[in-house]
Amino acid sequence: MNQERTEKLYSRCAPIYDLVFGLHVEKGRAHAIELLGLRPGERVLELGVGTGLLLPHYPAGVHVTGIDMSQGMLERAERRAKDLALPNVEVRRMDAARLAFPDNAFDTAIGAYFLNIAPDPVRVVREASRVVKPGGTILFLNHFRSENPWISRVEKIIAPACKRIGFSSALGMKETLAHAPLETLHIEETSWLKCWKIVKCRNAK
């Protein structure tokens, strides 16, 4: 699915997004932020900020820039930041595969439930590595293709159908992350279905 179709789809889904990706995966969001070990003053880039469901979990004093291509999502994220009185949060309409930031602009980047819907996930990973300083942290909370051969086969079979709704069911973790100089520090499964992984990396450029 190309960028334009993905943008239109998720703008239409914005009103119900919180119901679909709400409480049942909230624990994963909170734990992902906890694993980052953020400190006041650090600059965080959130890839695919969506409606801003991660925003309540950031510690005070952290500067968060959230990007998304869906205007409908961004409007809800901006409203959430305002309602929560988060002065250090800004949201911008931007393509995660073509970031309009200089090299080494952030201490940390995080993408939660996002990489599967990105039209070019490899380029997203490369761009995240470019804008995060050397030694910084890049974390993805994402569905990656299972290492179980039977489950992996099913994921590949249903991949064409999933692609029509803008979701990649067969995205390989190692193949995707190998395109950037990332050192994997921590991997764990999350959510009660164990179908999402938290992958924490050090930007080793």
C-alpha cells in the first residue's frame, strides 16, 4: 500500500483507532516507555504518533516530537497533548521514511504499532538511525513474523489480504533492522496474545 492510500485509510480510522489499539495493548506501551529509561531534557522522536496514546506515559521534562502522515490522527494527538497539559510535546505532519530533521537531532526514537503499516519500513529504520545520535536508543513495539515455521507460513499466506488493509503480517525483524547500524539490546514479547515484540536497539553508527 502506498503512502497516500495509507494516509487516507488511517485518517478515516482515526475516530475508532483508540478502540482498536486501546486498553488491550496499553501495558505494552507503558512498558516500552519504561524500557527507554528516559531522563528530563532528552529529545524523543515518536514515529507514527497516531492519536497520541503513548503521550501519557512519557516522564516529565522529556521533549517529544510526534510525527504522522494522517491529519486526522494528528488532530487527535494534538488535542490529547493539550488536554493532558503536556507543554514539551509537539506533533508534525511528516513521512517517517523522509524525515525533515538533521542528522543526530534526537536522543531516542520510538515507533509503536507503526512499522507494519509503513509503506517502506526499511527506509523508516534507516531514517530513524540517521536522526538519532550515535549511541542513542531506537525502540520498536511491533508485530514481526514469527520464528515458528508453522505460524510464519500462515502469516505469509494471509499477507496479501492484510496488505489490502495497510498491514504487513510477514515483516521480518532481522531482515528489516539489518538495513541500519543497530545493535539489538533487548527483545521481549508483549500483550496477552504474545503477537507483539518490543525490540530495543542502540544506534551503533
